[in-house]
Amino acid sequence: MANCYDDVVNENLDACINSEIQAGVSEVGVYYGVHSQITTFPMPLSPGDVGYTFETAVTVTEDIVFAAGKGFGKITVQSDMGEVKVSAPGNKGNKKSKSSFDFYIPGNSKKLLGFIRTFKNVPMVYCVTERDGQKRLIGDKFNPAYMSEVEGTTGKGGEDDKGIQFTIEAYSLPIVYEGVIQEPVVVP
């Protein structure tokens, strides 16, 4: 019986310890999209595909395309309060990929509360720009992202944060997205 990984080439996982590795997400590069509004959702290569490498296994270079007039909405998150995580839950020999995005939005405006009411159970995709400029997708073509935790506070005192903490989760790797961010057509 052939192993589906017989033709995969082993690659070195080098790291330069003197590189400046920026941690965190950009507070101005976070986007969300409604999964059902996407008409073209490219996926990374799989083992056995021509050109498969460790990098092409998690990279999408083609654009995500939305239906006419639709696109990614922008979210401004509080600085130093966002993080993308990847984990491999499940039992030995049956691991899965899971990604999550934790972020904080200051305030509790009507628009922000309406966003929660509107999308709390809706399949979504989030595009998160890291501080080094690399974009990550939370959710993919077959595994959309969902709000798993949402908790807001008015704060107790003058120096407290007032806002809403979000955790978004998807059972997929956080894909590196090199395509264009399609924004919706805004009608005045």
C-alpha cells in the first residue's frame, strides 16, 4: 500500500536568530467577509499536487472574489490586543488544524453591537495583517470562521478599557493570503 506522502520532499526548517521578527497584528489591517458572498475562494496546494512544498501548502496567491458589490469590511482593532494562533487538536494519528484570532475593539457603539447581533452565528472569513505585512486568513473555502467568544465591558473606572473582546475560530490553518483585498462598493 502506497503512502500518500511518499513523494513529498523533506525541507529544512531554518531560522535566523538575529532576524527582527515582528510579533502581533496590525491594528489597521483587519478585514471580515461573509463566507456565502464569496464566489471564488482559492485554496493552497495539497500533497500530490504539482508544485507542492511546505510553503505552497499554506499559501494562496490568487484573489478571493466576492459577488458584485460585496467584499471585505474593515475592522480597526486596539493596538497590541490582537493575536492569531494555530493549534493541532485531536488524538494522536487523528490531528486536525485549528486557527483562532483574538482581538479587542474599543468602545461599544451601536454599530459594533449591531455587528455582533448580525454576524454572531454567520459563517465568515477574516483576513488579518501581521505587523510584518503578512496576511493570514482565518477560515477557508470549506471551513468558515465563527465567533466563538464575545465579551464586552463598559469598564469600571477612568483608566479601564471599554470595549469588546472577540475570539474567532476556524478548523483550518491560518492561510497566508497574497491576493488583493476586495472591498465592497459603498453607495452614498
